[in-house]
Amino acid sequence: MTRARLDRRPDEVAAMFDGVAKRYDLMNRVMTFGLESRWRREAMETVDPQPGMTILDLAAGTAVSSVVLASAGARVVAADFSLGMLEQGRKYGNVVSLVAGDALRLPFADESFDVVTISFGLRNVADVDAALGEMLRVTKPGGRLVICETSQPARPILRFGNRTWLRMLPTVASRFSSNPAAYRYLTESMLTWPDGDTLGRRIAESGWGGVQWRGLTFGVVALHRATRP
């Protein structure tokens, strides 16, 4: 079974997602009690897609969220470094553009997009600061960044409950996932991911302006937004 190490080597992480692609969307619903769709909807509303807008949906996975963005009339590019994930999204190929690409070396020209968004993918890149810099590079001046990612609740009791559930995920995955071992890595990546304030500072330090964020579902997820100066 494929399981990426926590040093996030791109080839290993991509192979891991290839291995879980077929049942990835199902597992997301199971492990979040169906809340994942609400979090993604919040991210989509923050992106606020408009006709004619160019949007990069990074770490798009099976392109489910990309299709929602495109339904508003935006031109959407769904990019992911997992070919297995993109294969699952081929059914949407007539709605969005599917592109294989690494967040550390995005295959797009400078100032290409009005909005760059990434949901539940930033913690899987090998170099978060480099990825934030690449997102800045491909965003037009005045363009926006929207990040939806797991987080650490501020209240100790909520943080304890969240971490307890996360440690149970590999057991749950053994019943539903096509690659349960991969969820040991995903659990570890969520347990070691910073809180919203810390991530917000890193976004600002990468050159983004006007960084704001809010917690979702008691802070287990954080939704960040920023603007390219």
C-alpha cells in the first residue's frame, strides 16, 4: 500500500493520492460527517466566481469543486499533481481544463489568474512558503487567494476532541478507503498543521496583502483570504 512520508516528497504524495482517488470523495464525506461539502461551499462563496473570471483551482483532486466554480461562468483550470485524481475528474473535461502540475512549479505564466484557490491541499506540498510564492506569481495584481484547510481549534477541549477523532481516522479508513495506509499520513499531516493565526502570518510573509481568516466548525477548519498587492 502507498503511504507518503511526512517530509512530503512530491512523488510519494502524488502516488498516495493516486492510490485513494477512486474512493477519495466518499472518504471525505465519511471522515467529516458530511461537513466537507459545507466547508467547500464556504470557500466557493468566498471565491465568488463571476462570468469571465479566470480561476486556478489548485490541488483540485477529482475537480468536483472546480465544476461548481465553472457553473458561475468563470473559466476554471483544475490543477493537481496526482494523475489518478485527474483521471477521476475526466468526466468534467468539457467544463473545466484539467492540468497536471506541481504547486512548487506551476505551469502557468505570471499574472494569469484573477483568483487562486486551494482546499485541503496546502498541507501536502513539500514547501508551503514556495507554493504560496508560486500562487502569488500566477495571480494578477489585485487578484485574490482563497485557502480552505484543516486547522487547530483554539479552545483546549475542542482541540482535544478534534485530535482524538483524527487519530481514529486510519481505523475508519480501513473500512471505506482503497488505501487505508495513506490515511495514516493524512492524519499526521492534520495533527502537525498550524492554527489559523500561524498560517495567516506565513501567507503575509510570502508577499500577500490584506490577509484575513475565520474558523469553520469550531475551528477545525480555517478559511483564509488575501490579495496580491
